[in-house]
Amino acid sequence: MKVLNIRDAKSIMNLYPLKGEVSKIAPYGEGHINETYLVTLSNKKKYILQLINDAIFHPVNKLMENYVSVTKFCHQEIKKRKGDPHRETINVIFSKKKKSYVQYQNRYYRVLEFIDNTIALQIIKKPQDFYYASLAFANFYKMLAKFDASKLYEIIPNFHDTKKRYQTFLKVVKEDKVKRAKTCKKEIKFIKDRAHYYPLIVDMLKKKQIPLRVTHNDTKLNNVLFDIKTHRPIAVIDLDTIMPGSLCYDFGDAIRFGCNSANEDEKDLSKVRFRIDLYEVFLKGFLMTLGKIITKKEKENLALGSIMMTLECGMRFLTDYLDGGHYFHTKYSTHNLVRCRTQLKLVEGMEKGYNEMNKLVKKY
């Protein structure tokens, strides 16, 4: 990856009404899609400069409309409750031309306020980390409870439409372009055997049995900023995948990520198990923070959402493996198959613990 040099950074930052010159620029964070930099000006002010990956997030104007409308709404909600809107949410800096992004050398950039004295955690070191993450995400949905999610542009169409994902999967299996289907018959059967799952949440949304909400769609631990001293949650970040959807999706994705006892690409499946203890930790904070915001029907489907998002992720890994590996970055030829197997092992654990998962929902 070509790292942005200070000369180009100066040219980009000069498109913004900021005081001071760029004195330092360095790659920042652990993101894999956008290129992110920490820019320090001569007056010691710091900003986040991001090169937007418009191959994935397009059109950029619609992406940034989502970004700005949601963050402005959060800004106002935080002010109402006497919080600090420059610390508790992302704030987009507008260019001299009053735009939320700029073009430089045919590439798209945005500048955000830097939230100082915070850290992002890459792994759950102790249950409290996951509990605090649940508070952050639940508070995010609580702030946006009155936001009209239908106004958001679907930046990645059909992202969690599991019915369409399944049809794509069947098509890729049938075509078997790179002749890999014979290496994963067991995994293909596993996904086909669970076809009854795929319409459930999609149809509930369509029938308005559960509300359409603003969803984050990447509810991983590292998308929460924690105070560097207290380790309390400060803000939810990485809002590129903000779209209309179901709360059950985001809850399920957090559980899929956080309740795995092993790495996402662990080859030894004996190390992979669904940690229901961490499920309880996240669930408790999530429900206690949301309170009456979450509906009865949503609560009843949180455990289902966990299975759905894990199964969908496994399906996506296997689809990419069978299609030759064009979407997910891989380190070796069977990397996506290994990832798929890990997800399917988690699904098995969730299915075995499904009744207990629902009992815990009723408990909290």
C-alpha cells in the first residue's frame, strides 16, 4: 500500500478551513478498507484524514450523506443530554467549499475531528471490555431511535438480505467455477440444511413485525473508542456501513465476533466454541441500556439474530471460496474455507445453546 506523503497531505488539508500547517502525518488504526491517517498541525491540533475506498463505498456523495445526517443527529442528541458532542460522536469537518469530502488526484478524502485520549481494543482481554462495548452500541441505537432509517441510502445493497445471499450461494455452488465444491461437501450441506433460517428476519422487516432501524453493520469491539484512563466507552466509530436494517443483525454480528473462543481463522476446530458466558455479558448491558426502546419482538429474536449473522458470515466465506476469492482478503488458497468452518462450528454451538440464550433474554 502506498502511504500518503506529507506533501499530498498538506495539499488535501489546505482544502479545509483549518488553522496551522501539516507538521506530521502517520498511518492510524487497524482498518482494512479505508486508508486512515492521523494528521498533526503546527498548532498541535490533530485530525483524522481518510482515503475513502470508493470501490466498496459508492457513490461517495451518498455515503457521506449517510455519515453526516447520522452524526449530526447524534451531535444534537448528545447536546440535549448535556454530553460532549465533540467527544461522544464522530464530527465531520467541512471543506472550504462546504462539502463533507474532497477530491484530490481523482481520489476521495474526508477529514474528521480527532477524539483524543482514547483507545480501540482489538481483542476482548476481559469480559468487562465486551460489556462496555454493549453499552456503547446500545447507546448508539438509543440516540438514533427517532431517526428515520428509511432516509438512509443502502450503500451496500442487500447487505443482510439472507434470502438473496442464499440464492447467490446456490448459484456459485452450481457453477463451481474453480472446481472447489468437492472439497467442501459437508459445509455446503450444512448451509443447505438451514435454508429455513434465511427468510425469517428479512420477512419480519418486510411485514413490519420488527422496526426498521439505523444499523451499524460492523459491530466489532474495535469500532468502539474507550477512554484511555477509565476504559469506559466513549463513542462508536467507523460509520461507512450505516444503513437501514434490524437491530437483531447488529446484535448478532457482535455476538458472532465476540463470543468465539478462538480466532476467526482457527484451523483447529476443537478450539472453537460458542462462549455463552460472553453472550450473557453483552446481552445484559445491551438490554439494560436500551430499556423500552427495544420491542418485545426484537428481544424475542436476538438469539436468532446471533445464529443468522454467524451463518450468513460462514455462507459468505464459503461463497467467496467457491468463487475463487474475490471479496475477502486471503493469505492462502483455503483461507476462506477455514473461516467458514469456524463460523459453522459457532452456529452449532449456538443451536445447542439456543434455549439457554432465550432464557437469558427473558432474565434481563
